[in-house]
Amino acid sequence: MAVSLSAQVREFPYRSVPTMIDSGHVANRDLTAHAVFTHVVRSKGATWLRLRFGTATQLDGNSFVRISSLKDGYLQLFETWSLRDYRNASSYFNGDAVLVELVAGAFTSR
């Protein structure tokens, strides 16, 4: 039996809200990694959020960005290679707010 299946890709309704968040250059001179910058990104009333990072975003050493949904706690981690592989865009997060944390690796300079 041969079966043919057609599917339509449905676009999510969305609106872009330009938001500039800049941690600046930060350093961690400690022996262990820790959050050196945190910021809540909120779009009041949104059912989901997706973040896009600028092309100038740079992570040093073992540093990473952690994004957590304030609605359900789901999270995503970005290292230098994964940020590039995901084309500087996060997953879709439930709710209208996420916590963005820059976790600097030990002995990192930016």
C-alpha cells in the first residue's frame, strides 16, 4: 500500500520586540564558574518568547549563557559553539518572561 502525506507548516503568530541588553565585558578571576550578569526579559502578555542574540555576542573559555523560563523552569544553555549552531536564537520558552544569566567560567577575562 502506498500512502502520500501532505503537511502544511503553520507559522506561529509573533511580533518582534527589539530589546538591547548588554552585559559589557565581564571577568571572573575565581576558581569556579558563577553568574556575573543576570537580567529578566519580559514581554507582558506574551504566551511564548524566543530570544535572538547579536552577532557580537562572545563567550570566553568555559563561559555559557543560561536562559530559564519563569513560567515552567525549562532552560537552555548556550556555549560558543551552540550559540553559533543555533544561529544566535534560543528555543521557544513558555510564558512572558525568561531569566538570562551569563555564567563566566573560572579565570575568564570577558
